[in-house]
Amino acid sequence: MHEYMSTARVWGLSCPGFPEEVSRARRWTRDILRGSPLADDAELIVSELSTNAVRHTASGWESGSFHLAVAVSAQVVAVSVTDDGGTGTAPKVEHQDQDAERGRGLGMVSAIAHRVIVHDSDQGYTVTAELYADARRGGHPC
């Protein structure tokens, strides 16, 4: 392998902040991860994070958007969603009652992912969820 080549591949997608774009983000993720044992979990995570961006941030406003990145290596699949901000607080995991109709998305993401990181971006927040291949049965590569 050439010394400047990375072992990880990264894809990016920017979507208008319309609710129907969440399904496009899911399909796009599913297509990238076709054949990976982590594809279903990553697709669900993308759905939750994208929905949160559209519902709870400026991404869902008239000219808003959200940005998705998927990074894949033999050891990890990382999905990141960056929103357009517009909220005064960072996304956080809340442990809601199982009958709650709202507020369970990041809790579900943290239960599925091996690690969830929330960090400030230029105007909003980026939530990254990592899924590790070796934690799955058999240690299959991504």
C-alpha cells in the first residue's frame, strides 16, 4: 500500500433539512455498507441522528441542511451527522421511560453504538457513533 493511502474510506452527503431526506440518508448508508454485518445498525443510527437534526435544530428550518459522513475501515464503521445549530444546548443522551414518545433517540444510538461522541462544529453540533467490527460475533471486517 502506498504510504499516503488511508486504510479507511470516507463518504459524505449533504441533505436539505426536509424530513423526507432522512430516508435518502438511510438508503445512501445502506448502499455504502452493503454486505457489512454492521449495515443495519449504522442505518438505524443514521436515521435517528438525521431525524434529530431535522426536528431539533436549524437544519429543519427553511434553508437548513444536515451533513452525513460514513467512514469505514476493517475495524470500525463511524457515522457522523452535523446539524446547522440553532439550539442553545448540545445533544445529550437522555434515559427516558420506554413508553416515552420523544427523547429516546440518542439513548437508542448509545445502546447500539460502541461509542458516541458529541462535539461542536462551526455552527452546530456533530454527533458521531462508532460501531466496532471485532465486538460483533466472529469479528467480521466491515
